[in-house]
Amino acid sequence: SSDKGFRIERDTFGELKVPADKYYGAQTLRSVMNFPIGDSFERMP
């Protein structure tokens, strides 16, 4: 991949670029994108 800080994760809706330093995958990233709960410091580790 040309973006060293990301990895490609896939779910039933397609591909997403997930930050390489995060343990979650595509489904969690979609949830974070679609349901903005909390501030940036409260969201995901």
C-alpha cells in the first residue's frame, strides 16, 4: 500500500483504510464514522 500509516480492511460493504496502529477493523471503523459518540479523546483507543 502507498499509505504506510494505514492498512486495508474489508467488510460486506467494501474496503476501508484503517489506521495501522489501531486494533479494530472495518466494521468498527464504519460504526465510528456513522455514529459520532463522544469527543475525539473519548472515542476509540
